[in-house]
Amino acid sequence: MGDGVRGRQGRVRPGGSDRALSEAYDTALLDLDGVVYAGGEAIPYAVESLGTARAGGMHLAYVTNNALRTPDAVAAHLTELGVPAEPADVITSAQAVARLIADDVPAGSRVLVIGGEGLRVALRERGLVPVESADEEGLAAVVQGYGGPELPWARFAEASYAVARGVPWYASNTDLTIPGARGIGPGNGAAVEVVRIATGGAVEPKVAGKPLPPMHRETVLRTGARRPLVVGDRLDTDIEGAFNGGVDSLLVLTGVTDVPQLLAAVPEHRPTYVDADLRGLLTGQPHVVGVHGGHVCGGWSAEARGGRLVLDGEGSVPDGVRALCAAAWTEAGAGACGLDAAKALERLGL
């Protein structure tokens, strides 16, 4: 639905919308960490924005690669923050990987779990039996999911013993990092790398989470969305997952992705819309217009000139970012923009 121009090499500028996104799309597929909360605390404007979107008739679904907590626990936490949610509103990579495993092994199979309670509940939901030891008789699979910062080192060893022995290996997701209250910490992808290194690097896990198809399938099955909008903070999971699923996306700049990373995005990482935070759900999105070799959004004009991105004018920071995205993506084509953006970002106070 977003009108950002697409050339043969993918999206070349952010899209615009004359209607509020909460009206143009029936379902928001919201990431959690870095979008709704960070370190357990609500991100500014998230609670109010989601409440307004819901009151206007938009269905809110929460789609997270974090496999640590159960949907019940996530829904309870959201409700405590002031975002009423039911367990059925939450879709996790634990659910997606459990379905993936259940498609490959017989019902009742034993699965070694390296992670939190979210994985165990999801496996039981699919008729599988979570176990704790690589020595379990008849072990059919080993699965890794984010287990929190206190996950014992011995758990990685347990996974390594099983994988080295040839037990099929699965991962809920491979996000290398996860945002928290104190900053960016190591995610499940870092834990997967520990097991890969310990087992010689010859085996790859089957991965279910964003941006891969199993997570998209799980989301569609559980939400029934007809006109979904993916809302996320990560280019390599949320935005690429939307790209792979053929649906529109909104990147909010409240989590992992910063503006330099956004400007350098390759086509599959370029969101349909860009905004500062979840207030972007409640508004239309300004159109970026190509003018005389440059790109205009609001009061800003951006262009590629002499190996640099140049920004002129004045206006809101999001409008400046949108104009710069158009200049960078157009210049980069199918690649990643390598133009110097330092002076342009200084003009935006970034």
C-alpha cells in the first residue's frame, strides 16, 4: 500500500500515506523489544499510541523473536504497562520453531531445550516433550532460544554434545543482539554461535524466527491479518521479514537501528515507512518527492553530491531522515549507500 517508488533495484524512497496508518491497515504486527518496551519499561509514547490505535479499530498483535517468555507472561506484562493484551495476541519465535520441529519429528518426541520457559510451553503445545540432558534416550532434536542473561554456560555445552552427535539442531532466531534498559546486549544468535564454534562450524541450525518464512507463517495463521503492517526496530529481522512476506513495514527509531544504518540499507532492509516512534501509527506519512535530482520531504531537500549526502532546509527530524533515505537509496540502487552522511546528520542533531 505504501507508495514509495520501487525501481528494478527495489524501494528507492520511503512511502507516503494520506491516511493514518492505523486506518490504512487492519493489523499492526508489532515487535516488542525496542518498539513497545526496552528492559521491561515502556518506550515513550508507546502506551498512548497503541491505546489510540486500538480504540480506532486497529488489531494489535505482538510478534517477537524473543523466545524467553510465554505468551501468557508477555500479555500480562503488556497489560501491566497499560497495553491490554491477551495471550492469543502474542506470537513468539518459540511457537514458530516448535511448529517447525513438530513438522519434522513424530508426536511425543523428546527435544533438548536450551532456553527459557517460552520454549518449553511452545513445545508442549505441539505435543513434544522438552528435556534437559543431551544423554536423554531417543533425543529427536535440540532447540536454542534466548534464555536471558543468567542462562548457565553448561547449557551451551549440553547443546554442543547433542549437535556434535548428529542430533538435528533448531534455533528460535539468530538475532545477535537484544536491546535492554542499559543498552544493547548479546541475543540468541550469539548463543547459537557459541554452539557452532564448539561443534566445528560444520552444522547449521534450522531457524524459525524473523526474517524467515516459518515466523511469517506462524503470524498469519494466528492473526488472520488481511492488511498487515509490520512495525519494528530492526532492519535484518522485522523489515527483512516484511520484505520476504510481501507486506508493508514501519521502522521506528527507538531500538537497535540508527539513522546511519538506515541510510546504508540494502533493498530488502528498506522499510515502507520511517518514523521516530509509535506515534507514527496515528498519522499519515508525508510523501517524499523527487525534484531536480534531489528529494524533498516537508521543509527538507536532500541529494547526493560529491561523495556526500547533502541536506538543506529545515523541518522535523523524521522528515529530514526520510529525504536522506530517498537520496541514499536512489544513489545506492541494489547495494548499500557508502556516501558520507556526517554533515547531513549534524543538521538534524543526530
